[in-house]
Amino acid sequence: MSGALLRAQCAPPRRRSPRRRGAGLGLLLLLPSAALLLLLLLLLLPARQVSSHPQCLDFQPPFRPAYHLEFCTQYEKFGCCDQDADNGIAERYWDVIDYLEDRGYDLCSDMLKEVMCQPPFRPAYHLEFCTQYEKFGCCDQDADNGIAERYWDVIDYLEDRGYDLCSDMLKEVMCQECSPYAAHLYDAEDPYTPVRELPGLCSSFCTQFHGSCAHVVSLLTDNQHLLDASARNAATFCRAVGLSDRDYCYPNVLTSVQPGGSGGRVAAGPRVSGCLQLCLAEVANGLRNPVLMLHSGDGTHRMFVAEQVGFVWVYLPDGARLERPFLDLSGEVLTTQWLGDERGFLGMAFHPRYRHTGRFFVYYSLLVSGRLDRVRISEMRVSEHDQNMADPTSERVILEIEEPAANHNGGHIMFGLDGYLYIFTGDGGKAGDPFGKYGNAQNKSALLGKVLRIDVDGTDGERGYRIPPDNPFLDEADASPEVYAYGVRNMWRCSMDRGDPSSGQGRGRIFCGDVGQNRYEEIDIIKRGGNYGWRAKEGFECFDYKLCYNSSLKDVLPIFAYDHHVGKSVTGGYVYRGCESPNLNSLYLFGDFMSGKLMALEEDQTTGHWRERSICMGNAKTCSFPGLINHHHKFIISFAEDEAGELYFLATSYPSTMAPYGAVFKFVDPSRRAPPGKCKHKPVPVKVNSKKFPFVPVEVLPPAKPTSTPTKSPAPSPAQPTSTSTPNKSLVLSPAEPTSTSTPTMSPVLTPAEPTFTSTPTKSPVLTPAEPTFTSTPTKSPVLSPAEPTSTPTKSPVLSPAEPTSTPTKSPVLSPAEPTSTNTPTKSLVLSPAEPSSTPTKSPALRPAEPNSTPTKSLALSPAVPTSTPAKSPALRPAEPTSTKSPVLSPAEPTPTKSPALRPAEPTSPSTKSPVLNPAEPTSTPTKSSALRPAEAPPSPSSTTVDMWTASLDN
């Protein structure tokens, strides 16, 4: 394999989905050309979302199709089409293609392929060979066929000569060309080194590969250095094919860059001597990749939280969120659900006089003419009728910059003390800034890889803004007048220092985190006219040696840099200037997106140098104050500062734009708090025209001394906390409203519980998770009802007798609160989901599976005795094992009741008593069963519930 083969791209062969011909083609053939173009435009225009959550054209939530989609395969896991709708779209598509072919029109196939197949991408068609990368990778069907052809050539050669085929491991290595991390594995990110002929292999895997397949190395490469190393021994060969960064070698890369081992959660670890112990307070949750949070500076102390998909939400000073978004640009913003997509809604800034002007500015990615990536900076205004909503028709485009690649989009905008708007752009993407002789970042005529400064309070000729008269490069003919500083790679999150509250020291300084290439991450202070070194330098070290040793470089060094053993993607933060935590004053707090590490810098007032200050999460005792926690989601996306100067950070446990696992955490120093009353402020009143959703925290502080001994069989008493592994979302049963049956009963409803795993194996059945659902309005907890195939993806667990399972989990089991007096052997009552039935049913009724001729006391449900702990819903727990067997409960025939009632199916005589099925006391140990999560979802995040406004989302 050569670099040319790795980079080769071919158009995929045309493949058709099953189609049915009908009258549609005849009507299409009668249309004139102009009408045809109009029809094509209407068919291809995307439908804009009209609410805060995904909806289909029939205003129903999306769902997972029951069968494979042959045509619109990218939506076969979650979308708005079943197989019939997909076939209908395919039929219309091929009718259009046939019409265009018959008349010699351009089929637009190349443009469609270019839009769909920007690597990494989802292949348009099924991959026959490297099937593990058919959902997301770097190979289309032709590239996959090329790898298969080379593979079978090698196999044929080995078979003819009687060699060991080592076919499985050989295929595994060759298919890494299709991996979404191929750029890492083949070291293609560095433009100054040749692309590898073999992927970077981790030591243990490489040793196995060499032991089994050393004889095939000569068939995979003609590189003499690799051949000599392989002939010598395994250790020499593995050093030659290894990577310096072990996180990016195969197969480590599959787990290092994905949320995996830590479950997307960072908790208190071993205490570092001298570290500053901090605690956190959760202030928002249920967000989809929250990229920024900021205040409007108008005295209202509202916080505006933006999601990468294009929604901006308003949070009031009391923590409540408004139902309607402040801004919805989801129809214009370009982004995808794929992990690591850097495009989307990226930046927002309020005008310094927003209280009087109502003006604010946004920075987002968009697609122009269906094929061209750009970033856009626009001005918008608040609505005249509602100060909690933007005017969607007020957008005025200030600046658009073409992006040559999908990554390195920059995205931060902010106003300085001078009243000018600062714009931070990325270098254009790919790796090593390969654009032009010196790259975009060192080219002052390009707007990419820069800090731009413009005056948005006026216009200048063709520009929608003015150039500040003191911008540093106005006298250079080849320089763009907007440039304020240059030589940056991809600055992600910047901030302006408010200055010391007493002396004002540091006021106006701009701090930025600049994401590195493959060695160093750095923190910079932006200066007028400064050159920050990229691509000549990365951190303090040379990257492009020719540029690095140029005497005219004169770059501004970072105040701090760290290598990729600490983290791989810096997220810039803020200097703390708040009131509530005096010990944090003057510390610059920031973090790393990939490692989840929080860090701090402290300035030496004498020398002006900055040194690292260790931060660690406090233990359970340190953070035992009400509302405090000592853990957070792993992927730190952004930092924020409220109107009072307190600091926050935004993180998620699963970095996808459609995963509602993002949260906002506030920094709290428990060692020293401000005196009571000192930090109080009185917000300016805000008129609210929208429904408010109070904040409901999800994260809780774990017990100081969790037990690690497996618990015994479940008993009808509260369980003690047990040791946990990867968190999951569990469902517990709590009483609902009484039904209209003659005996008042309480219907069980599903509510989220805290996640833990227990190690006690039981034979009780588990409740399986429901399919993902999306809805645009908050809903109450879903009621248990029988699953039935519908057009909406709401499969609710059904109550039925279940078969014993060997899964070592605790499952919620219904048991009588008081023992019965009968001597007749009966079976115990259990809850388990039934198989989906094709017959629509309304609500399940529990009844004895087989009538018993011996007089016994029938079973009925009554509400449990209220507990004094309101924090969690009571869980229905198994009772102690007894020698009697109670009748099995199974779903009855459909009943006209509105909510599912648990009751005997057969009527009983008035004289019989009904032993109560009583929920047990609340327990802090949820079960591994009944995990509520998306279908084929990633490892469950640490968050186990979302606040009320996302209760209708796919959890």
C-alpha cells in the first residue's frame, strides 16, 4: 500500500434500491423544464424545524424503523420513514433520474457525493469487506473493494505457497485505511512526514501480529526499513510501526477517543499533595453539546445557554428554564450527529449596550449552494414584544469566511473594553495548515487563523462594518485590515479579564486556549499585532522547522503549554473575579476536552510569569454541603462567567449534537466562603411570557464510604448503597393516580432513578428500555403500557410473567406487603416486559395466570405508606423468599381504563381480602435493569435523569 493508494478516491458505482413504477413518471414527463426545476427545488429543500425538538412532517416524533431502509439508509436507525415511505422516496428519486438521463441533463451526482462523503463520513452504500466501518469511516464502496482485492491477492499468494494465512489479523490491519481515525493511524496529520504504509500498531497487538503474520509484511509494503525491522525481531518491528502517542495507535484509538473507560464521568480521585480542592454545583442539565453560556450584561442576571445544533435557551436567576428558546437557528446551522464534528452554532456575544439597543451577534457554520462550507458572523436583535426571544427576521450578515475543510472552525466572538468585536477564526482545517507556502495562519492576507477586530457600530462602503483606526496592519498593502493578531491554529474559548475588584490589575486582558496539532496545547494572552507562531511552532517547540528558524518570526510565546500526556484539546477558561470564593481570586481556570482535566494558572505578580496550580475534586466529606457534588461529565466543552463574576463550565458525557447529556457546573470552594450577605445582588425584573421549568438536579454526592460487599437477595426494606460500575439509567415504579375500578388502585409509572450496578445475581426478570422518543413539550413520567407497533417510537414496558434470567441484576419485583394466610402454593409476582403485540391494547391488567380452585386471598394494589424522604421515587422491591408461591400476574385483555391498573383479572367475592402490593421504602441503589437509553446508544453517561424540559427526549 502506498500513500497514493491511501488518498485515492473513486466515484461509487450506481446502485438502485427496489422501485415500483407507477403513474408518477408519466406525469413527470409532461412537465416543462422550468416547472421541473421548481419541482426539484421543492423536493430537495430541507424542512426547517419548527420546534425545539426533532419532529417529522406529520408533527410526530421520529422513531427507529422496524426494518432496514434500502434507500435513505442514513436514517434507518432513527428518522421519520418506515420501509414504505423509504420505497416511495426511492421511486420518486429514480423517476427524476430517469427523466434527466433521457434528456441528457446533468444528474448532479458528483455534487451529491461531495456533500455526503466528506471523510470521515457514512458510506452511501453497504461495505462488503471492511464492514466494521460501514456506518462511519473513511472508505466508500470503491475503496472498500480495492482493499478486498489486495487482501485476496495476498491470500491467494499465501495459499499457493502453503503459508499460514493469518487471515483475520491481516484483514484487521488492512481495514484500518477505512477507520475514521486513519489520519492518526497513518500519521497523515503531519504534512512534513510521508504517509505510513502500515498503520500505527500498539505494542501488544503488534507483537501478536508479528508472531502470526511476519511473513506477510513484505506483501504489504516495500519499505526497506520496515522489512529489515521485521526480519530482525518483533521488538524492532514494533518500534518501527509504533506511534509516539499510545492513545492513537491501533487498537487503543478505538477506546481513547471515545467515551468509554471512565463512562464519560470524572470523579474525585487520589488527592494530590497541595492541590486546591473544589466542589461543584449542578445548575443545568439535559443539554445537547452546550457550547457556550453567557449573560447579557443588562442587570437581569439571566444566563443564555447555546447548543451546538443552534438553540439558545434562557435560564432565569432562580435556575428555571423557559420553555421557548431565545433563538432557534437549527434550520440554518450546519452540523451532524457524528462525534467530533466541529461545525455548528459556535459563538455569541451581546453588544455592550444591549440593554438599550437589543443587539447581539452570532457565529455559526453553514452550507452554501449545497457544497461550500462557510462560517458566518451576523447581527440580530431581540424581539420588540418579548425580551426573552430574539427576532428571527432581524439577521444582518456582517461577515462570511469560506472554510476549506470541516474542522478548525474557531468560533469565539466577544467585545473588548474598547467596544470593538473580536472574532477568533481557525486555520481552515485539515492538518498542519497546508494552505499555501506558509499556511493560512502566517498569511496576513487571509482571514483564517487570526484574531480579527471590527467596529460593528457602523458600515464602511461594501463592508457591513468599519475598520478600527488603530488596527495594527493597516499600512501593509497585502494584509487584511481586519487582522488584529495572527499565527493561531484553532482558538477554542477566549475570555476578557474583568480585573482585580480592588486594584483593577489585569483588566482587559484577553486569554485564549489554542488547540494544538499532535504534541502541545497552549494558553495565550492576545496582544495587538502579535504573531502566535503557528504553523512554525506548536507550543514552545518547532513544528515547521524551516519557518521556525526564520529570524523574522518574532512570535509571542504562550503563558502555559502542556503535552498530550495531560490532554489533547484545550478549552480556554476565565480568570476568577467573583465574590463567593475568595481563594480563587486571580486564578485562571481552564480544562481539557478530551481528558476532562480541570487546571488553573496563577500569576507571579513580581515576574509576570504563570505557574500551574493543581486542582482536584474534594472528597465526599469536603463536599458534604447541601447541593454540592465532587464529580462531573468528562468532555469539557466551554467555560462561562455570570454577571456577578462566578465561574462555570459546560460538559457532556457523550459529545454528540443530538445527545441530551450535557450539563452546566458551577465552581464552589468549600474551604473559604464569603461572609453571608456580602455577595447578594438584586436582579432587574424580567417579564416572562413563556412557561417556566424549575431546575431539577441529576447529579448527587456519592456516600463517603460506599460498600463493596455484594448484597443478598432483595428484601422489602431500603437497600444500602452498593459499589457501582459504569452508570446506567434505571426505571423505578412509583404510584400513579387511582383508576376508576371498584377497588382504588395506584398505577405504576416510570420515573428516572439514580444509577448503580449490584453484583447479586437474581432470577427476577428485568424491564427493558423503551425505544427513543422525542417530543417538543415536557411530559410527565411515562406510564407503563403494553408495547405496540405504532408510527411513534414509544415502546413501553408491559407487565407480564417473565422467564427466569441469569443476568446478575436486581429487577423491580412486585411482592405482597403482608404475607397471605393461604397454604396453597402460589407463584411470586413479577414485573417484566412482554413481547410487542400486533393487537393494540390500552392498559395491562394483572391477573392470576391460572385460576386456583382452592380459596385464596386475591391480590390487589394499594398505595404505599408515604415516606418522609421526598428525594426519590419509592422502588418496588422483591420481598423475602417464602415457602409459598403467589399467583403469577400476566397482562389481561384490554380495558377501558386510562391508566394501567394492577388488579386481578377475574372478579373476586366481596368476602375475600386483597393483600396489598406495596412499594418498598426508597432505595439509593438503582438497578442495572430497565435502563432508559437510546437504541444502540453509547455507554450510558453519568447523568441518570434530565430536567423536566428534556423528559420527552430520548434518554
